[in-house]
Amino acid sequence: MAAHPGARDSVDMRLRRGARPATTHPHPATAGQPTVLSGATVVLPTETVNNGQVAIHGTRITTTAPENATVIDVTGHYVIPGFVDLHNHGGGGASFTSGSAEDILQGIHTHRLHGTTTLVASTVTGDLDFLTGRAGLLSELAEQGEIAGVHFEGPFISPCRKGAHAEDLLRDPHPADVRKLIDAARGQAKMVTLATELPGGLDSVRLLAEQGVIAAIGHTDATYEQTVEAIDAGATVATHLFNAMPPLGHRSPGPITALLEDDRITVELINDGTHLHPAALRLAFHHAGADRVAFITDAMDAAGFGDGRYWLGPLEVEVADGVARLVEDGTIAGSTLTLDRAFKRAVTVDGLSVEDAVTALSANPARLLGMADTIGSLEPGKFADLVLLDSAYDLKGVMRRGEWVVGPQLH
């Protein structure tokens, strides 16, 4: 089902008011030239190097740079890998579920301005034929290298834990319907969120595993035992752990316990201060360990754009003070989070190390996507996707594929 007819009008009106996020351009001294970032604290997969350097030639990180390389002194700053977002519905006033290709590109660019150099575009629940059409459009952008693939969140979710999804459009995860969506994505489907306890759920998990698509357990009312069964069938991700699932109980431990205790599961966490109490986040890190956590945004149109009225699929959303809620009942409706904010909060509020935050924001999601050979860490041969942070963990530069999206802001 298409978004409410007012959705596109709302976006256009906002853009006419001049609210489009500011764009930046490649650093004039370094665009397309060999570059060395010198003097930084560089977070590598195995160690953090003080007074280190990162050499870039073309689109890649290199061991050394040519003698004519431009040297940029970034002393007092961190250089970390570009962020990888597994679960993102939009930004910059644009929805990945209902926007045009131009709108989607604007949303992608908005998140790049905040350090997300790799992004999976997520849809929300809609009519199956509508979603197959969206899959075709999004797969074209994936084939062009603008996004890393497509994530279908809904319609195969529980009406008991629907969150900000239209209940009348939900359906059981019958394998034939799941197959229809992933086929429409032409090899670009990366993840499908399922309530695996529903009829067809386990067979659909097996299908996804066979097709190399991540089966994610989420928007679920499953018991502990049902969740274990889904993991054994091939599920490997927990969609925004704690949210849209039964709470942890001492007699009915539910899905949270099963997802945290199994080493085969990577848990998504929305670290915006609204979806999770810091103690819940620390609980997840303690039990799963940094190597099994992936920070996500679950962002909707308002990310990087501002408060106001929006549409999430066919549902109207009010964003106030940066928190998105359904107009009809106040249910949290995605987030307005960007991953630079998630990183800073992880280190300054949640008490995580810089290294653990990098693992959760870059290395783990890259591994899940099967892209760890090209992104997710600062190593020679990988894409020059990186984020420059100052000593307060504020973003001061973003490079993607060797070109500055946000040129170094060093003064």
C-alpha cells in the first residue's frame, strides 16, 4: 500500500521552506589526490595507535602513500571506520518506503553527513505488491552502490507487537510470500524481520538462510522456547532488541533471554536515549559482548531534518523534541537518530570504550552484511570510508570511497 497521499506533499513543503540539510563538498586540496591523515588516534581492528596515520590513494586505504600525497595534520582527533547502518527507514525528510529515487538519495546523503558511509534501506509494512515495487527501486540503488541492500521490516510480524506498523496490512510469513519479496530485490535483499512464531515462520527462516538473506527475529510475541527453535532454524539477528517483544521475566524469560545467550545472534540496539535505558544497553553488552552488538538508527524521515508531521508508511507520525510517535496512539515510531550521535552517547553516557563502540557501529554490521573484506575497519586494501572525530567525539569529517563528504573541520 502506498504512503498516505499527504506524505510526499509534506516532504515537498518542508523542502520549499528551505529545511533541506546542508550539503558539503570534497575538501578542495585533497579531492581525488593521494592523502595522508597524520597525527591522529587511529582505531584499528587489533589496536589503537596514538600519533598514527592513514594513507589513502584513490578509493582505498593503502600501506603507504606516494611522495606527492597531501598531508593533513589531524593531531588531537580520532580516525575511525565509517559507520554501517543495518536498519534505516529514511532521513532528510525522505522515506525509503515511499519516496522517489531522488528523495531516497537525499535521505542517504543526510546520513552520510553524519558518518554513515554504508547503509541498508529498510521498508515498513505495506501491501505485498507495493513492497515488491519498492524492492525493485531500492535494488537499482543498491546495484549503483548507493545502498548496501534492502531490509524488509514487515509485513511478517506479530499484531501483538506491531509497533508503528499498520495492523490491517500484516500477514503470516508464508515462505511463498517471503520468496516473492526477496526475488523482487534481485539479489539485493539483505535482511527480513519476522515474527518467527507465526505460521510459516520457521520454514521462512530456513528459506532465508538458504538464500543467504539474514533472518531477523523481531516484532515478535514468541516464547523463549519458540525463539530458540527459530535460532536453530537459522535466524542470526535480533531486530532492535528489547523493543517490540515481550519483556524479560524470571519465569517467562521470553525472546530477550534466548537472543542474548546464543552466540549465533547479533543484537541490534537503538542507542538514542529513548528506546533504551542505559542500564538495558549495558545489560546487552555484558551478556552478548561487543562482538555481538550492532548499533542501528531505525531512523525515519525526520532524522537530520527536524520536528513536525511525517508519514511512516500509511501511519501519521508526530516528531517533537526529536522523538517520533504515532499520532493515533503515541507509539514510538522509529527514531531520528544518526550514528554519530549513537557513537558519542555510547562513549560518554553508556561508558563503552571507543574500541567497543567502533566494533558495534562498523565491524559487526559489515561482517553481517558479508562486506568485511571491503568495509568496517581501517586496513590497507579496504575502501577509504572513515570518520574524523575531535577529542569530545564530535564529528569533524567524513570520507567515503576516498572522497570527503564532510571536509575536515579542524579549527
